Amino acid sequence: MTQATVMNLTTQDSFKVAKGAPQVIIRLVGGDDDAVRAVNSLAKRGLRALGVARTKAGTLEEYELVGMISLIDPPRPDSAETIRRCNTMGVDVKMITGDQQIIAKEVAHRLGMGRVILDANHLVDEDKSEEEITDHCIRADGFAQVIPEHKHKVVELLQKRGILVGMTGDGVNDAPALKKANVGIAVHGCTDAARSAADIVLLAPGLSTIVDGLMTSRAIFQRMRSYALYRITSTVHFLMFFFCITIAEKWTMKPILLILICILNDAATLVISVDNAKISAHPDKWRIGQLIFLSVVLGALLTGLSFGHYFVAKNVFNVTKDQLEAIMYLHISSAPHFVIFSTRLSGYFWENMPSPIFFIAVMGTQVFAMLICVYGVIVGEPIGWIWGIAVIGISLVYFIFLDFVKVYIFKNWTFEFTARAWPSKTRKEKLIARRAREIQQKRVWISIDKVRQVGLQIKALEALKA
């Protein structure tokens, strides 16, 4: 509330004027039911109100209401679409505002958000435990009548539950929460305090840039995971095969061919950075155990295929030493390179097509390896087109089999699976706590859905009456 004293210099008469939040001004004048109804009527339309009062004639202590000024503070034009896109990407959006609760509900409705808006006093309710307050924060769609301390409190409570929190703001009062959040985002036109406290500063107006950032970060994550999975798989394959075959058969490959394998592998993996990464519908998380387990399985299966090529070519078809070396070189160059098309995705390889540059680069290494083996360049003795097509064809069929293995592991690798496969006290406790939260959350969402349905029915009845 702001107050000022006005004096008439001619008559020396003076009076005080006050303006501020409607509830404060109404309390200042001793209450006014008509004013309360007017404020509520404005709030239902998403309009803010500013109360104005002045002292009565002959006194500087007793105030009377002058009126209410309606103000509109519309959401940014792209806010509704940004919130919708964030929700589809698995990001829960909560609104934090200093407006009245009824205004916050109307704004949330316009933005397509839920209307479970809590008064900020719930955050400092001494009758409730911190656990209960945190549950309310998680379930709420927004908070009304907040002050800077409340914003910081919301971020802190959510983080204690292990939730990664991003916070947007533009003012000085947003700085503490921006600093506390895992990712503080200062919007376009923010104050210096908000800019210094934030991790990211948006240079373009609106909030849609946040979604672009989410998509870019998830694409980068997918490429990193694809590279790690392919690199570990190929390394396991090379080490297991060459170590075992050297000990068992005393067989080695020419150094020039080993160098070619390394060069072609690097050429294929470099273009992962320009691949068409599939954006996940939910936040990503590094699962190191899953990554290593899958890499070892794929590497072991590739090793088995390599041994099959070696013994069949040597013992069944009785190829020469140079031809055997060329066949094994072509196989080791082609089989892992086909697998790179599988490691791009957690689903089936055909669900998302690779970029043209990625496809050309990988297939180019295949063509190069096949030609030098078919015509005997570098490898010593040509193997002919029949062997070349046979090796590539077997690698292609085996790649499809490995893709199904990969999908099966991705689908069945869950926290429950790891807790049962490698039981420990910590995992069991986490599993019990997770199941309890899931049951409680399910009950809560059922209750919230019922409340929303009742709210829609009430709104429909009010519309009919109008």
C-alpha cells in the first residue's frame, strides 16, 4: 500500500490518499461488501483491481473508499502454447503469482492449466508438516498471493523430493528463486538482479525459446547416448574377438587393416553430431548400468558372429589365408557399422530415419570396405562379389536381430528390474517408497479429476443462468 498527503495551498486543507491491493484498502476503510463483490467480479474475468481510498473530511485517520481501478495483465501471447508443449514433453508447469487466488485460477484456465491454485499461506502453515506441504506443492498447478520468500520455498520443497526445478522470472523479487533453482531462466527484458542470478538469459521475447532449449538439449542427450552405446559396443566386440582369436587360433590381422578399421569407425561416429535425433517425450536420465549391460550384450553377440564368420570361412569353405583376412576385415568393418543405426534409438531402427549426411557417411564406409575386399586392394587377395555380398547380407540380417535384442532390453530395464536382479537394502527402500508414492499420487489425481469435473459442472450451470 502507498500513501500520500495532499494539501490545498490556498485553504491549507489537507487529506490523505492511499492505493494498494484491494484487500488491504478494504481493510483500511473498515470493510465494504460491495467492494468485495466488485473485486471478485473483476477477478472472475481475470482482471486485477487496485483500491483507492482517502480520508474523510475533517480527519486524517478515518478513510473512505473512493473506488476500484481495474487492470489487465494478460499472459504473454505464446504462454499457452509453450505450456502445452512443455506438458507434452513431460515437464510439469506451475504458475507462481502475487495475484489473488481467484485471478490466478482464471489466468490458469486461459492458459490451459489446471485450476488447483493454492494460497501461499499453505507454504508456511505451522499446523502441517513439511512432508504434507511438499505433497501440496507437487499436486498444485500454481500458487497465488506469493512473496519472494514463498517462491524460494516452493523451489526448495520440490528439490527435496529429488525433482529438477526450472524457474523463470524477470524481477528483483525473483532473484532468490532463480538462484536456488536447478535451472534459473531470466526472461527478455529482465532486471540486472534477475540476470545475474539466472543460469540462462532469454534474448528473445516470450517463453517459446524454453521449448527450443528443451528440444535441443534432448537431441544432444540422444546423440551422446547413441555415441556412448555404439563406442562401448564396438570396443567390447573388438577386444573380445581379437583377444580370444589370438589366443585360440594364433591368428592376427595386418596392421594396415586394423588402422583402416579405426579410421572408418571414427568417420562413421563423427557424423552422429548431425544425425536426426529423436526427441524423447519425457525427461531423459543417464542409466549407466543399462548402457553398460546393453553394450556388453551387443558386443558379445557381435563377437559370436565374428567367430562364426571365421570358422565357417576357414573350415567349411577352406579359403586362403589372405581371403580369410579380407573376409574378416569386411565383416568387422560392416557389422558394427550397421549396429550404429540401431544404437541411435531406444525403439526400432525404422521409427526415425537418419539424416542424409549420417546415412551417406556410414554407408560410404561400407562401400569402401567392400570394394577393397572384392578387388583385393590393400587386403592382398580379392574375395569376389559373392563373398562380399554374402558378408554384407549376413551383417544386415544380424543387425535386425540385434535391434530386437536392444528394444527388448530397453523395454524391460526398469528400476524394479534392477532392484530384483541386484537386490540391496537401498534399492528395496527406494522401491517401496516409489510404489507408495505412485499409489498416493493415483489417489490424489482421482480426487483432483473429480474436483475439476465438479468445477466444470458449476461453470456450465452459471453459464446457463447467465
